[in-house]
Amino acid sequence: FNMRVVAYDPFVAPERFRERGAEHAATIEEAVAQADWISLHLPATPETRGVIGDHLLGLVKPGARLVNAARGDLVDEAALVRALEGGRLAGAALDVFREEPCTESPLFGREDVVVTPHLGASTAEAQDRAGTVVADEVADYVIAAVRLVARVGWRLLPDYRFDPTTGLWHHRRGPVEPPLRLRDITYAADGTM
């Protein structure tokens, strides 16, 4: 977008900002005071709740715009309305609110506010990705368990044994139902994977 990016994060070293093509602001006040567009990317914590309130909105350049697709608790909605009504902010785009689902707000219906539902995690792509992440984490856990058992022996799991030829776990009393399989894992006799 051919924009100069100024960012603030108290937990990131200034050189990391430069590596990513952004300028480091020493304080959130410094970042907000320079911004034409303010985009929030932080979690809701006791320290960040209401961080965008009268104080910071009083520092913005007239005509700036605010985008909050992070957490509703970050923005004091009453202060946002005051900043819009006073002309301090030219507009705001929100897909999160302090109370959700939000069915009533003085921000609704304003020409200078764009409101959308917070559905990023509800898309088919996001759900597929979440499923993939969970499957990867389970696979990593199982692989780590098999490696541990291969290194220290089966004494940790005395009631179970793994048959690398079938990829099935067996309980001493009989087959595990439903069958537990390790898919796409190559097991070597020396314990490597």
C-alpha cells in the first residue's frame, strides 16, 4: 500500500521492526500520534483492556482511522464514539466488540463506521487449518511417545506393546478397540524415526 509503517510492541526488540520494514515507536503514544491508520494486533489482557480510550484517541492526528479486528476489549466504545463525533477520527472499522454478540451499539448505522461480524475463524479454510494443526500436534505427540519408548524401553507402558509391522498398539489383555494406528511413521529397530 506504499505506507510508512510505525509499530509499537513492548516485547519486541527494535531491530526486529527494522528487519520487517517497520519503524519502531518507543511508546504506544508515539505510534498513535504518527498514524493515519491505526490497526490493532494485540490480545485482551488486564493491561490492554480499554487501551484505545480518550487518552490515546486525543493524541491521534485529525482524520486518522482505526481498524480493530483483534479484541473488542481493546477499544473503549464510548471514547470511540466521542472521537468520531468530534472529528478526531475520520472513521473506524470493527469486527469485534466488548460484548459479543453485539446487537446494539451507538456505532451501528454511522456513515464513518464499518462493522462486520467476527467470523475469521468460522471460514471453511480456518476450520480446515485448525483441523490440520490439531492433527499435526497429535502426530507430534505420538511420535515423541514412540521415540521415548524406543529409547527407554517398554517399562513405561507395561500393559501395551507396539507392533511396528502392523502399526497397531496391543494391550496385554488383547487388541485395543478401536485399533490405534500410527500412520506415516517409519519405525526402525534402533529407535529412530
